[in-house]
Amino acid sequence: MDGDLVMDPQERSLLESLDSLLQSDAERAGIRPIVEQVRQKLAQDRTATMAWAPIPLSLYGRPLPESIRSSWVFILRANSATGAERHPNSRQRMMSYEGRGDLQTGGEGQWQSNPLVSDAGAALERRWISIPPNVWHQAVTPEQDWVVVSFHTVPPEDLIEERPHTADVSRTQQRRYLARSAEGDAPDLHIRIATAADLPAIVDIYNQSIPAGWSTADTQPTSVADRVEWFRKFDPARRPIWVAEVDGRVVATVYLSSFYGGRPAYDATAEVSIYIATAYHRHGIGRRLKQWVIDQCPRLGVTTLLSMHFDHNDATRRINESLGFQQMGHLTEIAVVQGQKRGLVIWALRIPPKTDRVLTGADDDRDRVVGL
Ligand SMILES: CC(C)(COP(=O)(O)OP(=O)(O)OC[C@H]1O[C@@H](n2cnc3c(N)ncnc32)[C@H](O)[C@@H]1OP(=O)(O)O)[C@@H](O)C(=O)NCCC(=O)NCCS
């Protein structure tokens, strides 16, 4: 093993704690759909030697060591070498998750082999590698795709990959795995009313959110059969459920539900819920979908749009703040999620009813009056 990569006791104990997380059934269940989506991405781009997606840290039921700021699934294509790369700003800790491969280190002309396997019974050193910042590395894969899970010491948007410049190897070129601005990185979305045929995808996306424990009060996966009645109650004219597609694949669902059991006095009030497949988080889709729903509200007769979320759901908080929602309530400690007491935050956005008059530039089509 490369001198830089020798595991001191402190490093070993950190890897042991990450390893125990990745051996847990709950974590593996949360990671499974991300792996499947990364597989699909790799299948779609036949020229790529690898595909990846971040794993939200909230998916891990236990706190991670403080230095860990992001986690990723990478799939490295069979029979390929990914080519020299290094991370100038992050230490990479990587586990062979499914399959096997060689995570070589050292750089052109001096590659050293570090073969890794995924058998749970194998020694830590045969499954994990810890690569300091700026150490050149590349994956060399056998006849099957290699799935790895890695941890980095910078947040997802800050992780930089550096490679020798394609035109001039004396220079390097850098890229980020996620665009810094979520909006700038947003894929093309096709939003349409959901049909019964979308229900399996909707249920799958919903179930992906359960392990993170920050969006739903459900603790066990739900099934298509459980959701048939629920799905039937949506009404495209008043309380629709939509899906959003990227490249023809359903990656998100967003819907409106009646407030307080749909009693008539609350006819013009609806709650919005958004669920995005984990591999598509942090690409600006959540904010775009919520804005899109706001734009639909006048024609649906909704003048008060509610958004409710657990108080540790920072992404929804940020979206609501930026779109002009007002926080109207905070029911503290009313839920227990994965053993922790959580509160529910209630936001509202006032939306003027539909009128036939033409809005001028001076009109503000979103009244931010408070009070329910
Ligand atoms: C909540 C959710 C819809 C957000 O969608 P998204 O597409 O990932 O979010 P966006 O990319 O639009 O990011 C919105 C903001 O949240 C931040 N954010 C996104 N994920 C985050 C996370 N895991 N932790 C902290 N902040 C996060 C983004 O950085 C961005 O911040 P900005 O204000 O600086 O731009 C998505 O994470 C999801 O589907 N979660 C599971 C279901 C859920 O929680 N639904 C909401 C309750 S119904």
C-alpha cells in the first residue's frame, strides 16, 4: 500500500464507524434506490466510464464523524480504467460496495494496485481505502460494473475532481460533480398530470424519502396497493397530482391535498407536497416544482397554499423562504422520527384568485398577507 495510504489507528477507527453504518440494513435500504438510479444514468450515457449521485447525509440514521461533509454512490463501468484524477480539496474514503475493482494510486507511470472486494467478512483494508487530498488515483474495473460508496470532507457542491489536461498533460483541468448553483444545473423537466401507470414510480420515490426521516411520518415503505385509493382521490381540476420527468423517466411527484379533511370552509386552501428521487436531489428541481405549483394555484382555485415539514427539513425551509412563504406555526416536538423528537413547521403563501384583468408590471401577483 502507498505510504500516504497507511491506516493509522485514528483513521482505522473512523473507517470502522463508516463501515458499521454501511453494513446496516436500514442504510442499505436507503442507498439501494440511489444505486439503481446511478445504474440507469450509466446505462443512458454509453460513453461515460462512471456515473454518480450524492447520498443525502440525512439518510444515515446516526450522526457521521464531523469531518464528513458528503457521501456518494459511484458506479464504475466494467472493463475500464477511469483515468487519473485527484481531489485537491477533500480526503476520499471509499468502500467497495458491490463487486470488486482496483483503486490504483500514484499517477501515470507509477500506479500501485489496491484491489478491493465487497465481501462483508473481508478485512477492512480489503474493502476500504482512504485517499488524502491531491493523491492521484484511478479505478480499474474487471468484467462487471463496480459500485462504490465514498465519503468526502467537503459538501457535495464543493467537491472538485482534477485531471490532467486533455490537450496539455503539464496542466490540469477541474470540474465539480454537482454544479455549485442548483438552478444552473437543473435538468430539463417535463411536468404532467400523473396517471395510474405512474403509481409504481410515485410509490418508489415516496419510499426513497423514508430512510432520511425528514419528510414523512411513515417509517415503513408503502406499497402500490396501499396507495391506489389515495391516488384515486386526486382531481386534476382542483387537487392534482403531477409527475416530473427527466429524459422520459419519472423522477419526482408533486401534489395538492385538501386541508383539514377537505371541509368546505377550507376549499381555497391546499397543502403542497413534493417528493424527488434521491439521485435527483439538489439540482434545483424542488424549488422549480414548488414555483410551478404556485403558478397553477389561481386556475385551481387555491388562494392559500400550505407547506408543512419537519423542523429539520432544511431544504424545504430554504425553498419556502425563497418563494415568499410565511412561517405561520411551529408545533414543537410533536413527532418522534427515528427515535428523535421533531417539530412540524407550517408555512403559508397567499395567492390572489384568478381574475380576467391583465396584470401590469407593477402588480404583485403574490400577496404576502399573514394570518390564516
Ligand atoms: C425537500 C426536497 C423536495 C428538496 O428538493 P431539491 O430539488 O433537492 O432541492 P433544491 O435543489 O431545489 O434546493 C433547494 C435548497 O435546499 C438546499 N438543500 C437541498 N437539499 C438539502 C439538504 N439535504 N440539506 C440541506 N440543504 C439542502 C439546497 O442547497 C438549496 O439551497 P439554496 O437556498 O441555497 O439554493 C427533496 O430533498 C426531497 O424530495 N426530499 C424528500 C421529500 C421531502 O422532504 N419533501 C418535502 C416535504 S413534503
